[in-house]
Amino acid sequence: MGHHIIDEVKQEKFIFSGKAKLIPILLIVLGAILAGVGAMQVRDNWDNVPQTEEHATDADSHDTHAEEGHGDHHQTVAHAEGEAHAAPHEGAQGEEEAHEAAHGDHAEVTWMTRVWANLLMNSYYFWLFAVGALFFIAVNYVANAGWAVMLKRIMEAQTAYLFVGSIILFLVIYFGADFNYHHWIPYFDSDIAGNTKSPDFDAILESKHWLLNKGAIFGFVPFVLIVWYGVRFKLRKNSVAEDETKGLSMFKNSTRWSAFFIFFFAFSFSALSWLIIMSIDAHWYSTMFSVYNFAIAFVTSLSVMMLILQYLKSKGYMEMVSDDVIHDLGKFMFAFCIFWGYIFLSQWLLIWYTNLPEETVYFADRLKGQFKPLFFINLFMCFLAPFLVLMMRGAKRNTLVLLTAAAVILVGHWVDMYLLIMPGTVGPKAGIGMLEIGTTMAFAGIFSFTVLYSLSRANLYPVNHPYILESANHDVGP
């Protein structure tokens, strides 16, 4: 495109001033206050919330699921549900138990369940921003990609949250176990587990005990988190050391660590998404669930990256990052919105049109009551809106459009995460109020403070990276 050739990238440091710290701190404080007030409101009004759609307590409601979700074409789904579970569910007695098997035998839901479910949702969601960024760093190393090197320190700053976020996530999982958002934990702690003569024996849960057990969620999960952070620590250490040394030793070492991480990540991320999120609806499963979660992690981490980059540029930093680099980052956002939509549609078609009651009930729960409008808002914000906006070439070079698209994607996937977690934990007593907004604000403050602090600890450009000049002179063509 004939732009000026850059032959040197100078060091540049971000100053995390007191003024810059103020916004994250205010978000944390105001968010905590708002969440606290919201929690008290939820507690005081808990008994006034209708319970007519409570999971696993009203068999007739499941007939409604089938009729509303499938229409006339699938009106026999409720009857099929009872038959489908009659054989494998040996301890069940009659059609009502079959319905309960499909939905999961949810323990008592209290106002604290909603509080802890919100903590789980936000701790997992913001943790994904760091996970996606770490994966992107590793992919860039292994692929020998050069265009995104100018953004590398932003990615590294996002991964700094992996330490804080992993601790918060595990603490929420561990202490929140008493509040019944993983319903299989109290089941396996009870005398019913393994007792085939009990009328409450659950053959479906028993068949999944190899994965759904305390050793997995309280042992394997922290093990994976430690390994991931260990890789992050090594990649960051090599990256900072590279600023002071020349040669390829740090780059090659980071490439080897990245190759290991990608291989380990493929299996471990799948298992974590099953244990932490999919097991909320313990009787249900999807073979595409881990890929769906990965799509959320990657597209949201790219959107966060865009917001951070535009924030830094608005403060006079990272002026050497060209419109072409921003353009390609926008293309990645566009591409993975499509990827998310593809995975969503594939999962929907496989489950809905095969009409297996134990599978379709998952979507039926999300296509009724307060969740139904959110289901379609989710599709609009996560796919349709960014797809239409970012399709145009000029949009990927327009700051306002990119900021808007990134914000829409992040809010959309917050709704996406809400739909993954709330129907199976709180059910019809879920809602979006001060508790949910305040919790999100507090986590946004913690995340942004961690990221900005990390940005201030190293140069904004990895000046001795072998592909730094390639990135500085990146050109997408006319």
C-alpha cells in the first residue's frame, strides 16, 4: 500500500497512573456494593418468585417443553421420553422418574444458589478471556505467525489474569458446591449412590461417575489450572527476557512450550468445560460442548484484545500498531463469530432434529419463560450483529465500529454464559438484576486492574522478537 517502511521498533512503557487505577477500583467497589444490595433483594423476595416451572418437580411442565419447543411435529416427545429412559434407568418407577432423569434431580434451590451461580458464571466467563489469549499466543508461536507480534504484550497482559482468575474460579467451585449448582455432588455424597434398590437411584449419573466425582472436580481441575499457569509463566518469562537479549533461544524455547500447551489444552480444556459447566445439567451431554466453550473463549478474548488496544491508542500508546494489524484482528473477530454460529447451529441441529428427549429437554428449558427472549438476543448479539457489521472492509478499520462490535460480542456472550448456567442452577427463579450487574462490574474491575498492571510491567512491544518488524510493516494489501 506504499506506507513508510519501519526498520526499528523502540521500547515503549505503559504508565499505570493513579487516575488509570481509579476506574477498575471504582468498578470493584461499586460492583461489590451493587451485588450485595442485589443479593439482599433476592433474599427478601425469594419466596415471592413463582415456582411453577421448577425443574424435576412437575412432570406436566416437561410435556409443555416438548409441545412448545417442537410444535405439532413433535408432540409425542413426552411419551417418548418415558420410554427412552425405561430401560437404562433401572431404579426409576414410571414416567415421572423418567422425566426427572432427563432433567436432573435438582436439589433445593435457595437464594444463595443464585448468588453462587452468578459467581460461577462471571468467574468462568472472565477466566475465558485469559485462556483464549494464552491459546492465541501459543498458536502464533507454533504457526510462526508474524502479523500479531505488535499485540503480543496485550495478549500476555490478558493471561496475567489466569493466576487470579483460576484461584477465584476454583474457590467458587469448591465453596459453592454446598449450594447445589452441581447437583451430582450431593447425590454421590448420599446413601443413594450405588444403591440400586433405592427408588431414587440414578443410573444415568452412576454411568458418569468415572468423570463426575470429587476427585475430578477438586483434583484434576486445579492440576490443569496449575499446568496452564506454569506454561503462561514460562512464556512470559521468555518474552520479557528476550527484550534484554538477542538471538532465537527464547523464541525457540517458547515455541516448544507452546506446542506442548496446544496438545495439552485440547484435552484438558474439554474436560474442564464438561466438569465445570456441562455437569450443571448432569443428565444431558453434547459432544460439541467443549468446542462451543472454546469458541466463546477465543472470540471474547479477541474482543477484549481489541478494547485494550483501542484504549491504549486513545492514551497515546502503541501508535506503531498499524491499521493493517487492527484490520486483521477485526477479521479474526469476524471469523470466530461465524465459527461460534456454526458450532451453535451444528449442536442445535444434531440435538433438536434427532428428537431424543434427554437431549432436546436442554433447549426446551431455554426456549420458555424468561429465558426465551434471551435465547434469541444471544443469537443476534453473538452472531448476526457482528457478522453484518464486520463484513465490510471499512468497518474493520473504523475505531467506533470495532469498539461497538467488541462490546456487543462481549455482552452477547455474557448472555450466552447466562443461558449455559442459570436454567440448570436457579431455573425459573433466575433473573438479571442488581446482583448480576454488580457481580459483573466487580469482575470487570478485577480483570481490568490485573491486565493494566501487567501491561505496566514490561515494554509494550517485544522489541527483540524475530518477527517484530514484520508485524510493524504488516500490509493486508489494497
